[in-house]
Amino acid sequence: MIRRIVAIGMAGMVLCGCGLQQEPQSKTSQTDTAGAVTSVEPVAAQAQGNLVDQAIALLKETRVLEAIQVLDMAIMQDPSNLQAYALLGQTYMRIGNYDKAVDTLRAAVNVAPDQGDLYYMLALTNRLRGRSDLALDDVQKALTLFQKEENEEKFKMALALLQELSQQ
């Protein structure tokens, strides 16, 4: 159980440090008094923030389902929004919906196959859902990409996961 918590925490650290950038959206969403997510035109893009920022705010308020809806909207508006995919995948991981997490992260990998962080999160998710075979493939891809980037810290994290998976 502690290993699962550590693994999810590590995914969060990877996500925060992954450097995926989001461009401002032309539309944003907000929550009405009934808690439903509605789409609105922004008064000013900087004042309202983008959809990913809104999802983060919702997650901080533990409004997970609304955050998922907002992230889905962000992906629909911009199918190349890696930050939205990564946060949505991590959110599904956190609530234990590993199949949706894998689907989301696989979609992200299709958009950006050169992102080691995405493969690392896939490896963590596959490990949590008991698919060590898939986790091994994903962590090996992450290792290759981290080595290519010369990112020693992330390489070491992925290597530790590979060693753990190899011992199972």
C-alpha cells in the first residue's frame, strides 16, 4: 500500500516537473451554482485562466468529476494539449480508474511519442493494475527517452521502477 502511495506521489512529481506547456484557450469553463460545468467566453484570458488551470483549481477543492469534465473539454478543444492529457491520466490514476488512465496516457503518447514522462506514468499505472508486462515495456521506453534527454534524475527514477518490476 505504501508503495502505491509513493508511486502515485512520484507520478505527481513527474507531472509537475514535466514541463508540458499549454497555450491559452479561446474559451474557458466555469461551474454554476448547481455544480455543473458550463462553457463561457473569457472576460480576459489572463483573468480567468485556461481550462487546465481551472481543472487544477477544481482538484484542489476535491471536485474530481468536474475537473475530469473540464480536462475532457480542454482535450476536445486542443487534441495536442499534453498537459491536459497528463493531468487527466494522473487524475484517473489517483481515483483508481487505471483502465481510463492507461487509455488517456496512450492517447497522449500518440500525440507526443517523445515524452518520457508519459511512458513513466503509463508504467506506474500498468504496475498498479497488475500488468507488469506492459509496465516493463513502458518503463524501458521512458528510460531510453530520459537517457536521450540526459535527464539523470528521471532516468534514476525509471531505473528504480524497472528494477522493482524485474524482481516481481
